[in-house]
Amino acid sequence: MSVGVLLVTHEGIASCMLAAARRVIRVMPLKVGVFEVPWDVGDGVICTRTLRQELRDLDEGQGVLVLADIYGATPFNLAAEHEPGRTLLRVAGLNLPMLLRVLTYPEKGLQELAEVARDGGRSGVVIDG
């Protein structure tokens, strides 16, 4: 069993991130899902139901790491409305270095993987010059 990873973003972002990661890492070492929230989301109930199903599909007993695009935005907030008893951690600021770093450490537990995500995202942002 391992931690599941769910990319929760605004429409068009998560699928592109996962496609880019698959170009670098051909075989996904973790179960990764994508949940994209339409920009003009009208019915949050439908989104929440679909999101909960995605979380159930990814959770193999070790929890789910949610990587969201923007802290406090609709996708991030919807991910907080998971089923009681489900173990998940949310990390905002999704970028490709963050995702690649997470996929490099499939053996880590949920808390450690969340820290890897945070650190990978930070170290992927540099000023050159």
C-alpha cells in the first residue's frame, strides 16, 4: 500500500501537470488522480461528490496527498470537504518540481510526502542571475 496523490486544480492545469510528469517519469510509482474544477463552477455539490469518489479511488489505506494549485481557491477549499475519517493532507502551490519530487519518494508516508512536496515546490523556484 502507498499514499495516493490527487492533483486538485482549476480546469486545464492538473491534466497538463500529470502529462508533463509522465514525460519525465514513464511509470507512475504512485496512484495519481486528477480533479479539475471548472472556472465557472456552478454546483459545488456535484463537484464535492465527484471529488469524494476520486479520493475513495486513490486511498489504499495510507491516505491521500492533495496537491492544489492555489491556497484558498475553490479547488483547495473543495478538497477540505472530504468524508469524515478519510486521511488526507493538502499542499498548495502545485508546480512541476513539486510533483516530480513527490513521485520520486513513493515509499514515504503521508506526512513525510507532504513535506517532500512543500520542499520540492520551494526548491524548484529560483532566481538566476
